[in-house]
Amino acid sequence: MRKVVTAVLGLMVVGAIMVSSAQEAHARAQYKKAFEGAYKDTVKNHGKNGKMSCNLCHGKKKSMRNGYGKALEKAFGTIPEKGEKDTKKIAAALKKAEGEKSATKDKTYGDLLKAGELPTKGE
């Protein structure tokens, strides 16, 4: 009986970890779609089949944000748990993030994006 209780408790812990991990990484397809519509030259130059990858805003782990991802987060201010859905607010945040300084010397994210370049290079 003790082994059964231990096994059940173990499964509950594993299940809880899996559920909490799944909640941390919400898909932000609406952000990616807005970016792809706003910065067509960057997508053309650096995208794959007309799409950008998640590392546009994230580091090696999706839980990490690179400099551009942090600039977008700052531009959004308070974001609903499952992400902003209002396309006008998303477009406004993309525009606001353009004014932030990038890691490239003397360039803002907007300077890079308008030139068809990636906002971050290996961050």
C-alpha cells in the first residue's frame, strides 16, 4: 500500500510540474504575425518561407527574452496573461520598440528593422 501511495504522489508531482511548465510558455503567434506584416524586408532577408522564428524575441530558451524581446515587453507595459490580442496595441508596441537602442552601436531597433536587418544579432 505504501508503494502505491508513493507512486501516486510521485505522478501527481510530475503532473503538476508539467502543467506549470506548459503555462509559462504561451504562444504569441499574433505578435509574430504583426511583426511579419510590419517588417517585410527583414522577413524577406532573414525569414524562412516568409516566417520569422521565435528567437526574434527570445534567447536559446523561450523563457528568456533577448534585447528586442525586452524592448517589446517594455513597450507593451501590462500584458494580459495569454498575450495581447488587440492588433492596434500590438502594432503600437512594435512601433514604440523601434525607438529603443539596440546592441548595435548608434542604432535603434527601428534603424535596423527599416534597413531589413534583424533587431538582434546573436543576443
